[in-house]
Amino acid sequence: MGVFFRIRRAILRAAAVAGISIAGSVAQADPPRPPAKASIGDITFNFDPSVWQFASDGDGLVATCVGIDCRGVVIDISQRPSEGGCTKDFVRETARRMFPWTDRHAVNTLAAGRFGLVLSQSRLGPNFDVPSYVFACLDWQGTDYRFAIRPETVGEISWTGGALHYLVSRASAPPARIERVRLGAMTLEIRTNVWDIATVRPNESAMLICRPPTCHDRPFVIVSASSGIEPQAAIPPFGRGWRDSRTEIYRGDHSDAVTFSVTTTFSPCRNYVPPEVVAAAHHGGMTYRISTPALTGCRSARAVSGRVFEALLDSARIVDTGAP
């Protein structure tokens, strides 16, 4: 027994010494390095230099992957004034022109941090473990940022899209601008990271397009002002085939919130179709409407969420009609 306990004590002592040594080595290990930074326009990439290396190239950047997922791949990053072209159709057609030897172009709009990245991954054939050629685009504050892979650097790598998505998801930018749309006596504060102001008729109407990543497939709402119409009359009648609707009063929490009568009309389709929503407010002989487009079929899935729609109602203010 004495021999057994001596051996046991020796083992425990050795384990304790080893534990102290391991703990000491962990305590003395170098802390993680802070991310490196590279900027283009308003966007700053915060990247791990053991995964990416950046170099300036005129007004653009060249990003070279040195990580295991995409080692050797080179991506050119450029910027240009936005003309509303950073769409799935644009990205798909550009990928087809850039990589004509491929026959499949999977295009998705991905939430990447505070940005919406429209990403195409082009391949030849149905398999996913073949070389992937990437082209991507994001629109931020009036500028398109484009990411184009250099095809000769792809090799056999198929994970470049995921690596680029992660890189963009860690990028940062200054706060988005707030723009004001005024219709008659009502103003709306438009957060430009959520909405694009597509068309405006001064004091009459505006079309607001909901941007990714807040919304999918860029649904829109119409804001309008008209005179001499009561709030309920501003809500158009719905044709046969519409199942039911409900009307509620909505008013935000702030003291100068506008009170809206909100009518939600549901489709009779078996599959889910987003309802039509019309919010109407009456002030000084004018009726103000904020509405989603009328839905006439059973195939549409584009919709502004209730949370985003309510935030737009919350931004409405009635201003002094004598103010500039």
C-alpha cells in the first residue's frame, strides 16, 4: 500500500506541475492582435491580417486572401456613384459576362452586418465543390461598392463567397444620413440606410424603397397627400376576392405623433401573400396616406415588415404650414 500511495502522490505532483506550467504558458501567451483596417469611400474593412491582405490600387483596393478558405484569391474592390444598379439582376448579368465559361449563377442578397451584400457565385455544373467565381455589390449612401474576383487566381477554391461575406459583415461605416420628405404639412424622417427615395412629386407623393438588409427584394411604399378627402375615403375599395380587413388606430409614443387610421386587408390565397396596408391621417383639410402596393395575385412575397412600417409612421410629424 505504501508503494501505491507513493506512486499516486508522484502522479498527482507531476499533474499539478504540468497544470501550473500550462496555466503559466496560457497566461504568458500574446493577446490577440487587433484587426487591421483598410478603407474605401465610407466603408472601413476590419480584417484579420492572417486571413486578408489589402493594398491600394488608385481609387480602389486589392484584397488578397491568405487564409485557408480562399488562399491566393485576389478580389478587386471599386466604387462609383450609385444609380440604383446594385440589384440581383445586375449582379447576375455582370457575372455572366465576367465568367462566360460557367453555367450556374447563384445570386442572393445577404445581410452582412449593417450592409446588404448582393452576391453571385458562378460555377460550372451542379456540384458545389468546384471552383467558385465571385462578383458582389453593395449600395451605401449613394455609392456602389463592387467586388470582382480575378478569375486566374481561383484555382480549385469553392469557398470564396463565404469568406467575402464574412469580411463585409465586419466592415464599418459612419452613421447613415437622415433625409426629410415633406408633403403638405406632414414631414417624414427617412433613414437612408433603410429607405431609398425613388421618386418625389413635391408636396404630392413619394415612393420609398426598402433597402437590404432591412427588407428582402426591395419592396416599396407610396406616401401621398391630397386635399378634400376624409381619411376613410382615402382608403380605396378592394375588389372581389379579397377576404377580410381590419382597421386600427395607430399613434406613436412621442408627444407630436401623428394619429393614423391603419387598414390591413388580407388576401384569400391559400399560400401566404403579404397583406395590403394603408395608413391615413387627416389634418387641415388634407389627407396623408402611407401604403403598400395593392396585391392582385397569389405570387407576391415582397413586403415591408410591420416593424419597419410602424417606424415609418413614427417618423411622421405635422409642421407649421407657414414654416419653410
